Amino acid sequence: MQQTIKQNIFEKALQRPTVFKDKNLITPHHIPQELPFRDKQIEEIMHNLAHTLHGAKADNIFVYGVTGCGKTCVTKHVMQQLIEFAKAKNVPVDGCYINCRTHSSKYRVLIKAVQEFYPSENFMGYSATFVHEKLINYASEGREVVIVLDEIDMVKDVDDLVYELTRANDEIGKGSISIIGISNNLRFRDNLDPRTKSSLCEHELVFPPYNAEELYEILRQRTEVAFKPKAVQNSAISLSAAFAAKESGDARTAVMLLLRAGELADKKGSEKVSDDEVMQAKCRVEEELIFNMIDTMPKHQKLVLYTIAKLSMEKKPMKTLAGVERKGVLFSGEVYDEYCGVAKGFGESTVSTRWYRQYISELELYGLITTTASGKGMKGQTRFIKLGYEPRRIFESVEKEFK
């Protein structure tokens, strides 16, 4: 009897119709050639970096803005253009991009930088002093070096890193090292040591969030290259843009909505992405973004959120003077006291009550918690805090980082 050859299980998946032409072009990680509505920011960064082409040091720049406002895309775009132009003109300008979420200490940042500049060598295991000297030597050969530090506030010893990179120019004769710091935290600079701040002499550039019209145009351009012709209804593009504009003006949110909507259309076997797919994708994307947002928070803001989740799981329902039970409601003061214990348990210092209140305000702004005044029925005046999401998922998500 002749044995039947079974069809590979992926053959069916390969033959399934899809709304996508090139799915990679509708992911949040893709950097398009054109960056609409960011001409002013491109011009400002370009004007500053142009000094390097004349053999002069570029000023340090700190770029701020909410998630998905184009900070990283614009900076990478300008840096790529700079290095390509310098190479074509045989001008000694070089640079590198470092994600500080992955390289979250001064040593790891320096290792990553010198590895970029000396790709054939391996520096792991060498001392921080040796790696620092190697970086200085590279610039001292007459190169104007620009180092991009994305999510710079994620570096544990950021004061030491910034001070070391900025003061390195005192040891460089011909050549220089400049930095571009990127952060979602508008108050990042305020947290730096005064000694570090005085060494920076930097420019600050704040990226505004996109509005609905801008997001629509961004999505329209992405749709043309990522989806098959007429595979996405205009109303679906408008709805994705409107959702993202309402939430935060985040282009990544808008892009992810269309990506997930396209995946849902494929799963259904539909030839078009409609409003229905966008509506269905919204809940899934919101959850993804919540945890992405938590990932980008400053360390102590995460610890405050972790504490709220921890107490929400452990504490019994609160009773008012009238005997009404309020489940998951916490006193602001008890959260701060518990946070101090949690931080010390993880070997971290604690922030002041002023910074704690600021973190609470931001968590409410992000929609992660709600706060209310105690009002009648309670002794004294305080604020109540209530977590807006399932506490165990928040707790486990944050805990992984500190274990």
C-alpha cells in the first residue's frame, strides 16, 4: 500500500489570503523614509549636528515627549543621514544609537559604544576605565562622535554616565564626544546631580503629540505601502487615528491598531479591514500599550505602581463610618509608607513625598489609577487611590524587573 505524504501544516497558512502587502511596514519598529509633521524637529537636530561636519563639537541635546511622538524615529533618521553624508564626503564624523533599556548601566553603555566603533574586537570583561579610555582614543583620532542614548533615564548610574561622557572632551585634543539623550520624562534633567547638569551645556527639544489629522495622514501613508490596494477602508484609518489621538497622540498606538485590525481581518478570511476590526483590535492594543507604558516609566514610579497593586491584592475592603465597604481603595499615606518599605526591600533609595505625589498624578493621567478626596464619611482629610486594572497582572509585570 502506497504511503500518503502528509501536507506540511504551514502549507495551508501560506496559501491563506492576506490583506497585507508588506506587514513589516506597519509595525511600530519600522522607520519610514518620510517623517511627516516633524520638519521643524528634524531641522533643529540637523542644524546642531551640522557643526560636526566642520570639525566642531555638536552641542548635547535632550529630546523629550510622550511615547509615540516620533522622538526616536526622527533622531535615528537624522543620525543616519549625518553618517551617510560624512562618509560620502570623507569627513571624520561617526556615531551610534544605544537603547538604554537594554544597556541600563554606565558600563554596558560604554561597552556597547566601543563595540560599535571597534566591531572586530570584544571588550566584555575589560574594566570600565579601559573601555572609557578606548572611547576617548577613538574620538582623539580626530573624529566628531555623537552617541544617541534612547530612554536615557533607564540607566541606573545615569549621573556618572552623563558626567563621564561630557567631561571626556577635556581629555580629547582634536575630536569630540556629544550626546543626544531621549526620554519620555520631561523632568529627567531636574533629577540629575548639579555637578552633572553644569557639565552638560545642552539644548532641550520637546516633541508635541500628534493630532487626529496628522495621525490620519501618517496611517494613510503607511497603509499605501503595507496593505494591498483598497484593503483598508478610509473609515478604519480615521477611526484608528481618532482612537490614538484621544488617548495620547501616540503614532505607535495608531499603527498598532491598524496592524492588529489587519491580523483580525486575515484570521476571518476577510479581504478588507473595516471599522469592526479596528473596534475589536482596540481592547487588545490598549492592554499591550499599558504594559509598554509601564516598561518606559521611571524606576520609582514603577515601584509606586507595584506597591498599589500589592496593597490592592492584600488589603481587606475599606469601611466608611457609615459601614459601606470599598474594595481596592487605598489611603495615599499608607501607599507611600508601604512604597518606602518596598523600595528598601529591593535595595533602592526612596523618593520624597513631593515626587511621590507627582508620580501619583501621572499614574492617574495615564489612566492606570483613579484618585478621589476622602470627603464625608471618613475621619480626616486624605486622598483615596484605586487601581484601574487587574492588580496581579500589574504586580507580576513590575516584579520581574526588580527580582
